[in-house]
Amino acid sequence: MKAINPNIFPHGGYWFEDTDGSKHVGQSWAGVIVRARAYRERQGRSNDTTGDEVITQACKRTPNICSEENPALKAQTKLVSLKGRVLLWLTQARKVKETIPLVFVNDGMHAARSDVCIRCSKNTGMPDGCGSCRAALKALRVDVVGSRESDPRLGGCAVLGEYLPASTWIDTPAIANSELPAECWRKRSL
Amino acid sequence: MIKMAWKFLVAMIIHQWAKWRGYEIFTPPGPLQYRDQQCHLCEENEEGQCRICKCLTLSKTLMALEDCPRGFWHRVWLKSGRDS
């Protein structure tokens, strides 16, 4: 599978020629895909492969804007998505808090949980991002757990998408997830 | 990189100032829904990340004092404890 570099402006612009000869032009590749999908939807045609078709055609026309997907790119995408998952988790925790008051664990329990998470391979540092991401993360954490402090080595859980500086404070039931390491406190009540 | 650091600094100053002055940090439900809809339909939204500002749309829409780089939605200045 090829990946398009969105930072390179393609020679001839962003466009896609559909199988019926129609040409879809956009301001970006994402825009072209949206238009091609909308066009096919109006015609009642299948939309499953539209994105792949646009990318394949663009790469065939201008190979210099494409590259093979590599592990580094995938890891970066995963980091971006982890931040999204963490923010979503915090947003949901905030919504839950509005209806049911959250129950927090004591300092000793929090320290024990943090100790497990710090040594865990699934504890992923949150990448530096935009101002709003950092501000949202900080504001949501304060909103959910208040002034309770955590170890700065805690990041996001790559399996559950939870924000560990907050989740280690919240009293939550144990869950069954085969991806979690054996020593994880989320698998058993700690 | 310098541009991102500058934007981060500005964002943090605005949020801290707003918090200090008693403005809402989070977007109220109505405008939040509108913002989510606009971002969902936007061509620059690439799997939840804005291509223009490189921010996650989730965080961008959630924070009241953020605005859309394409101008589809604006900052919400709302004093805490008041109805919109």
C-alpha cells in the first residue's frame, strides 16, 4: 500500500479521473476523495475502494509524491491516534462525572498502580503536539481528577487509550483484555 | 517548530488568562455540536486531524477559546455560571 505525502503539491493539481470518465478536482487529496465518494454515492455505486483508487491513480501519475508505508510512518500515525483516543477517554470520563460522581483511590493505591504503569511497555509517552491539544489534555485532567498529582513518567495506555495520570486515580472495575500485560492492575483489582 | 511553539505559548496564555478571568474553558454542548459537524464535513479533516493547523479536531472543538483556521467556527467567550 502506498502513502501520499500531503505536503507536496502534485504537478497538475489534485484530481481524480473516475472509471466513467468524470473528473473530480479538490484542494487536497482528502477533498478529492470526499468528492469522488459523494459522486459515487449519488450514482449508487460502491464506495469501498474510492480512497485507494484515488491514491493509486495519483501515485501512478506522479510517483514522486508517494512512498511505501513504513513502520516509522505507522508508529507516528499510532501516536497521533493514541492522543485522540486519550482525549476521547478524558472527554467521556468528564461526561460520566457530570452524572455519577467519580470515586478516587487513596494515595497508596495510586502509587502502586503508577508503579505498575511506569514499568509497563504499553505506557506510551504523549508526543508534543499543538497548543490546543496540550491545553485540552491539561484542562481535562484537572477537570476529571482535580488537583491530584501524578508521576510525570505516566503517559497514555496504548491498549486501552486511557490517560494514566487520571485513570490511576479513578476507582474502576477490572476488565478482561488479552492485550494487557499479566501484571496490569486493570486486569485485577489492585 | 518555532511556529508551533509560538502557537502553543499563545494558546496557553489565552487559556490561563480566560481561566483567571472566569471564562469557560470548555465549549458548551450546543456550539460543540456545531463545531463537530463543521469539522466532520471539512475537506481538511484527515482522520480527526486538521491539515491546516495540525491539531486534533477533538481538542480544537473542545476548547472554547480555539477557532477554526478556515473560519468555519469562532471562539466562544462565555463567563462561567452564565447561560449562553
